[in-house]
Amino acid sequence: MSSVTIVGASLSGLYAARELRAQGFDGRLVIVGEEPHRPYDRPPLSKDFLTGRAGEEQLALTDAEDVAGLDAEWLLGVRARGLDTRGRAVLLDNGRTVVTDGVVIATGATARRLPGESLAGVHTLRTLDDARALRADLVRGARRVVVIGGGFIGAETASSCAGLGHAVTVVEAAPLPLLPQLGPEMAAVCAALHRRRGVELITGTGVTGLHGTATVTRVSLTDGRTLPADTVIVGIGASPATSWLAGSTLALQDGVLCDDGCVTALPQVVAVGDVARVGGSRAEHWTSATEQPRVAVTNLLAGRTLATVRSMPYFWSDQYGSRIQFAGRHREGDAVQLTEGECGADGPDEAGFLARYEREGRTVAVLGVDRPRAFMRARRALQREEGERAVPAAL
Amino acid sequence: MIPVCRLEDLPEGESVRVEATPPIAVFRTEDGALYAIDDTCTHQDASLSEGWLEGCLVECPLHAASFDLRTGEPTCLPARRPVRTHRVTVEDGVVHVHVDAEEGTAA
């Protein structure tokens, strides 16, 4: 393989580039990125970047030395519009065609939108440009902020807005925020975190429309209420960015379908990060985006699946001064027990807590709030147990 | 020079955070050696004193960046910059940290 093109210049694309060089690939390396920016870290966009605690320079994932070491051709600010698997080429929006032996698909996901989003004052939060625009809105004085969606982006953004002194309302369609991710017990804890800081949390209620003439002024809800709003943040999830692959021979189904080793039906095409459905599941976690590239690159260079991804899901979220960490696989019906610390009706105190999710007598996931050390031990133990169970099955 | 704690209060394999500016993490490895480094991970805001200690390496509790306690150098991504290291002494049974005066030096 003498040339590889990475489509997507964010976290997993960058990690793939590093892995290619680390694993000895010395051919031509092209990195295509839709955004004009070099790779940056997205998690701070809803937190320290929004509150002004971190500037853009702190988001950078590369420095000059890194960039020189990668010896890549960066095509930034240009979209890929197609993959010609027969001609072995990536087609770009600017009319250019990049002929390539191998392809790493790392195009990530795109924030879902609502009708009416063209109104000024309505934001999504996915990219640096999104965060810049939202921040510019938030520093213009006291705002009435309505956050649609109580997931991670919604909760963190609401927390940052409240920290900046704005009046914040979160609207969540489900009975509790983060219900599918955390289950009812821990979702209730997250609801308490919102309310404790004076954020109004409306649950079990959808949004019927965004209203205003040029700028948004109101959000109407399915229960007939109308919320006044100066700023609206739409945090209703993201869709894998696969539209550019329509018409290619790749199988697309809520992401690019890959085997356990991030390899598509074509051995010279692998996918990593938010866009990849690896072994039947797609994650939108920072950790999977950084772990998959090693495996994907090994397999790409080998021309077949030698390595598989076997990491345990892990994610974290900073909300209202609390750090929530979660590892493992939660399912509906798991029993949740606090094994360290306490949590009252209005949320945990400063000492936080550790909770275990149990199923059929064993721990399947752990969640920590402000208990990093206990959480890390529990996460390690869980990983070890999973590894031990996986070994006999593999033999 | 900052007094940290009595040596017997820092068991092997444990660490303690010193509320200096910036904060410092002091480690006692499994083989008894003492090391001090800046507590805040150079990648993102997380306390290394709460990390996973294995030999002379500490792994950040948030994103698994790893640092060599002897040099302060990161041994893997996502950290790219070193943390400062500080000299540790034990005087009359009390662990002391000698804060490295220069910001940004690795050793």
C-alpha cells in the first residue's frame, strides 16, 4: 500500500494518521477535512471553551512538531463528496480527485437539526465554529436560554450557560435526561444536578416549533406551553456523516458497517470514530475514537482483519461542577447500587459516590460522580473481568 | 520546601495531592520510591494524584494519558507536554517537596 487517504480531520482521523506513521507506513498520506481547522478537541466546546476558561489554542490536538512528524498532505476546508471504490479514489467538492490505495473513513457525525433553525439565536454545538457563534451570543448580556435535549451536549451546555449567569430551561422529551445512557436511578441524579443549580428542567415534553421573525423569541412545547427565548441550543443528538458515501458499494446503516476490526466489506477501506458501526454497535465517545484507529490501521496495512476492538465503553461528562464517569454496558433492568458515598434527593455532596450496575449477580457497569480514584479502580476491575471472560470464548 | 505528610501516612502505591499553586502530586511507588510532579494533567483538567500508579508511571484518571514520574515526560497520547517534576526528601520522618522554581521544565 503506497498511499492512504484519511477522510475526516478530527480526533479519530488524527489518531489514524499517527497510527499509520507509528506502524511504519511511509507512503503518501492525505488528510481531508471539511472544517478549515486543524484537528481540535471537541469535548471542551460545551464546557471550558463556552465559559471562556479555555481559549482556542488550548483545543489544538497537534503542534508543529506533530504535524511535521506526520508528513501528511492536509486538504482542509474541503468536503469529500464520494468514494469511487473501483477507481480507488476519493472525490472532493472542489472537483479534485485523490487517487489512493487505502481509505480511512473518519467523517464523524453531524448535529441533528430542527425545522426553524435558520432563525438567528438558534444554535447547535458540534464544531468550533458552532461554539464560537454560541459564545458570541452568550457574552452579549443576560439571555433567556432554552436548551432542547437533556443529553450530554444539552446538559453540559446548560451547565455552562447557568455558570455564565443566564436563565436556563432544559426541555427533554423523555421522562428523565440521559435515561437510555444511564438508566432511571442515575438519570434522576442528573435531573437533580440541573435543578440544584436553578435550571428549570421540563421532561416528558417535546418541542413543536421555534418562533420569531429574524431572531428566535419563543419555543412552543407539546404540552401547549410557550417558552420565551433569546438563545436556543438544539442538542438532540447527531447522525453519522455518511451521505457522501451514498452510491459507493459500502454498506451504510446508521454508520459505515464494519467488522470487529473496523474493516468494511472492502479490505482497503476502514472506518473509525463516530461514523463507524463496529461489530454491530456505533459509539460517539472520545475514547472509542482514540482506540479504534490502532486496530483499524493494523488491519488496513495487513489487508485483512488481524486485530479487533475489544475496549469497554467509557465516557465522562462535566455538569454543574460534578464530574460523572461511566464505564461498561448498561441495559434496561440492571439493578443499580451505591457502593461508596451517598446521594440525597437533591444530588450528591462534594464527596460524590460510586454506583455499580448489576445483572445476574455480576457488575456490568460502574458510574462515579466526583470519585475518580474509586471509579478508576472499579473500571480497571471491570475491564479485567471482561477480558478474563473473553479469553476462553476466543480459544 | 513544602511539608507534605508523615512518611507512614503515605503507604506504598498511594499518592497525595499538595494544595500548592499549581497543585503537586506526591507518589510513593510499590518499591517505596518517592516522586513529585505537577498534579494537573497537561492534556485537560484532571488530577494525576487520583490516577492509576503502575511502577514509575501514572495514568491520568480521565483520558488515560500516562506520565513517567522520574522525568515528567508523557509516555502516550493524549498528553503531549511534560509535567514538571519536583525533588522529594524525607526529614525527621516527614515528606517534603522542593518545588521546582521554573515553570515548564521537565526535570
